[in-house]
Amino acid sequence: MSVLELRDVSRWYGNVVAVNGVTMTIGPGVTGLLGPNGAGKSTLIHMMGGFLAPSSGQVTVDGQRIWKNPSVYRHIGLVPERETAYDFLTGRQFVRAMAKLHRLPNPEAAAERALGMVEMTGPADRIIGNYSKGMKQRVKMASALVHDPPVLLLDEPFNGMDPRQRLHLMDLIRKMAAEGRTVLFSSHILEEVERLAHHIEVVIAGRHAASGDFRAIRRLMTDRPHMFVVRSSDDRRLAAALIADPSTRGVELTSGGLEVEAVDFRRFSLVLPQVARQADIRLWEVAPADESLESVFSYLVAS
Amino acid sequence: MNPVIASITFRAMLSRRRILLLFLLPALLLVLSVGLRVSGHADLDNATMLLTQFGLGALLPLLALLAGTGVIGPEIDDGQIMYIMTKPIARPVISTTKYVVAVVLVVAFGVVPMFVAGVIMTGLTAGLATGFAMGALVAGVAYCALFLAIAVLSRFAVTIGLIYALVWENLIARYASGAKTLSIRQWGISVTDMVTNATAVKASVGSSTAVPLLIVVTVAGVVYAGWKLRTLSITGTD
């Protein structure tokens, strides 16, 4: 059981602030580090992996400082985002070499065990350069698992994977967490995090925007005011009928239809068709106007 | 020294396409020396010219540049070095291992061919072949340390190294005698001059200056690379 801790961590490059005063504690289980591209997820993972000094604050694993302390790598396995991994070696040679670098008592057995965990024993004698993306990701994962670390950091592990590889990796990550490991992975895709992580840390524009149980964050996301564009046979009368109901906070008549701001998503979705039928108005189109991840994120930052 | 890192580095070096250059340059030197020998021009003067101008002046710095930067630069660029850096190994061990690999490559593809070329042309007369082998060895050791340090410091290590070897040592040092004092190539010639009796070899830097400077550059380069690697930052894609 290991705990990663970030205490008031900032990182800036010259005048650009990449990470701003982030404090988080990551314990056993799967934690998803969610944020749009460029939010500072990689910068955070690089600091947790000891590749970047925090400009201020502290990054520790079980109380040990990570920066300039190679001995912490006994407890950390890191899967970098970039694909290149000694393309001229075979999968088996690569994982064995990593086991030897850890000075494990039996590197061959450790390599076989790690390859078995990611189901790469079969293709292990082919060179990495000829692997598919998913196989590369798995062999990188094996190299990070070879010393059986309690902490596993994965930087955008699902990038470029097909759905089948994605499912497989998700199973693997769940298995790692079930064994009591502290697993952190970064992603900019809500759906991936939703399916995998019990705990979510949201980072937006370098700031720690939200933290907690996935359901709580999901509720924050669904309870936020929703914008809809509604086109109907009589927009003006529909607007009057909608604003009379408490589920709607604002209505605007535009040339493209009605822009409705609903504060209670569930109630609004029930009320809208009823109101329309009572007033004998035909609904032509109901479309959410702001379902992009960025708008969800910006709502979270504001709240 | 870490044998696993050394063997991965060797394989990485030998699997790259630029390895061809490692073979081509020494092959050219050997062909030229055989040519001189066969045509009967292989006297001490001509041998010295070939080994100084082509051997110490071109072959050695280019090989050392390829080896010294190649053992670490590309790995830092593409982030592969993360795999060996995320191990409980002191970072200076990583850089020093890579340095040793570079020196071994320079000895195999630079120093040995220079000795063989010397023997082809002049046998062991006047200790010329041995002298150039010694000069090439010490210069190679210093070049590798310098280029390794530059490779850890900058992404443009190959360019910087080329400018040093071609512009500084070849052009500026030819016209400005002061610049010769700060030329690894001249230090190598100075050591060659110490070993050989051939009068054709003329050092422009005394060995009392050259030897300490060789040691300083070598030690400083290796120590700096190790120190710099301890705090090497690898930034992500965002």
C-alpha cells in the first residue's frame, strides 16, 4: 500500500505556468487524472515520475521525495506516453534488461511473470519495432511491472489504441488495482476515466479543478446548467411556456431557434414535451448546445 | 559501469544507419595508406601527413562526435532514456557507462585503424604508428567526454560539435596560433610527438600544456555529464 502525495506543487517554464498550486493524495486503487489536452497532466506525471523538478511544493511517495532520488524507482513503475521503446530489442530482451537494471534476484523469471501479466508471452521474441501500438503499450506496461511496484503511473495509456486493446488494458489496470496497487493514469477522455477510475482528479489549465469519487463528479457535471437549442413551430409561445416552469432559468429568441438554459436537467427533459403538447406546438429539433468536454470542465472550474 | 546499459547502448549504436560512417571513414584511411604503400610513397613524411590531416583532423573528431553524442543524445530526444532513468541506478553511472561505450567505439573504429594504417605505411619505424595510436587514443578519450557533455546539455549537440571540430580546430586554429592551445587535435599531436622519433611530426603545443588540458577536459566532461543527468528534465507533450 503506497501513497503518492503532491503538496502545493507548481511548475512553471519561464513565464508560463503549467501547474499551479496542486495538492492531491493518491492512494491504492485506480485514480484517473482527467483534463483537456495541455492542462498540465503530463507535467504532473513527469513530476511524479521524477523527470521534472517542481518549481515549488513537494512530490513524495510514502513520504520519500521523488526528485533526484533514484531509489524511489523500487516503488514506482512508469509507462511513458511516447511510443519508442528500444525498437531493436525483442519484447523479452527489453523486459529482461529492465529487470536486470532493477537488480532483481531472478530477472528471467521476473520478466516472464511480467510478460505473462500483460499476455505478451507469445510475441515476446519478436522485435518491438514490429509490434502494433497495443502490443507496444503492453510490453511497456510489462517493463514497468517487472519489479512488482506498488505504484504504477501511466501517461495517456489509451492513446491510439483500438477498442479491443482498450478493453484489454482496462482489465489489466483493474487487475493491478485489485492487487492493492496505487494506479494513476491520465486521460483527456471522460468516458475512459468513467469506466475505469474510482477516484478522479480533474486538472484544467494547470489548476486542480475537482477531486473525488467519480459519481460525485458526474453529478456535478449533470447538475450543471445545460444549454439547449430548440426549434419549433412557434418559438415565441414555447419560450413563454418554458420560462413559466422552474426548470428553466433563461430563454433567448434567436434566428437559429430558442436558446434555453435549463437548471434541472431531468425535470427539463420531462417538462419540454408536455409544455409543447399543451400549447399545441410542434418540436422540430432539441439539441444540447454545450456538451463538449471543455464546457463541462469550465463549469467545474467555476464551481 | 553498468553492463546492461552498455549492451543496450552498443546495440542501439550498431543498429543505426549512421553506423555506416563508422565503417567508411576508417576503411577510407586504410585504402589510402595501402595506396601510398603500393605506389612507393609511404615515407615518414607522407604517412605523417595522412595520419595528421585525415586521421587526427577528420576521422577521429567525426567518429568521436558520432559516438559521443550518439550514445545518449537520441535517447534523450525521443524520451527512451526514461526507461533506464526510472531504475534505482545513480544517474552518473548511466552517463559514465555511455561514455565508456563511446570510447570503445572510437578505439575500435578510429585508434586501431590509425595504428594499422601507420604500420601499413611505415611499419614500426621511429615509433610513428605507435605514436599516432597514442595520440589518437588520448584525443579520442577527450573528444568523447566533450561531445557527451554537449549531448546532455543541448539538443543541437551534433551541430555544436561539428562547429567546434571543423571551424575552431580546422579553420581558426590554423590561422590564430592562440586557438591551437585550445584544440584537442593539437593536444593529440603533442602526445604523438612525445612518443615518436619522427621529425615529421611537429607539435605546436608543448606536452606540459597538452597533457594536463587533456585530463581536465576529459574529467570535466564526464563529471559534468553525470551531474547534468541527475537533474535532466524530460518534459511531456503538453
